[in-house]
Amino acid sequence: MTKNNFELVKKSWATISKIDFEIVIGAFYIRLFQITPELRPMFKSGSMTQQSIKLGCMLSYVISKFESIEDLLTEIKALAERHTKYGVTDEHYKAVGEALIWTLEQGLGEYWNEELHIAWKDFYETLSAQMIAAQHNSVTDIYKIDYK
């Protein structure tokens, strides 16, 4: 991931995170369940409001620490292990990425452009690759940010 892409992610997330997570991440879950309704039963405990807030806070945290993602690998591994217990498969990550990109595009409206799309796709693919690798017990080194 390039430093420029990461800066675009941080800046756009700062804008998105000003919106109540219940609204913005709630929209994400609505979209996710539209494209993959089979995921809905995985969310048995707690309200979707609580889940939306948790995911919004987790994204904020990961973005704030992403430049030193090596420090996050233990947490990413633990998160991936929990997702494995919930029944999350590699294919589910693709649907989550699609729903996330859609949500960001809706939330940023006229400010959304191809450059942001590429930056967020890069960010999400980097993060999801780490999650998938952790689920398969083989954390990779693709997390490195290219500061060129």
C-alpha cells in the first residue's frame, strides 16, 4: 500500500467517522445483507446498533495504527480467530469489501472518486489478506506500506 493511498484512507475516514456509526455502519450492514443474506444469521447476539458502533470503532482503531501494522498483527490474528468461530470464510471477505466500498461511496458522495476507490480497495485488501492469512495460520508480509 502506498503512503499516498493510506493518507487518502485516513483523510476520508476522518470525514466518514464524523457521521454517527449507527447510521454509516448501519448502512454498511444493510448493504452487506442485501448482497450476502446468508451472513445475517451470524449476527445473533446483541443489537445491530452495538455491532455498528463496534465495527466503526474497530475501523478507526485499525486506521490509526495501520502505519505500524506489525503492532496490530496479534489483534488481527485474534479477530480472525473469532471470525473463524462465527463461520466466516474467505469468500465473505469479498462481500464485506464490496459493502464497505459502497458505504464509503454513499457517505462521501461528490467527494468519492477513482483515486479514493483505489486507495480504499488497497487498504481493505491488505487488511483482509491479513485476516484470511491469520485464519489459515500464515500471516503474510504484504502489510508493508511503500513510502516511495
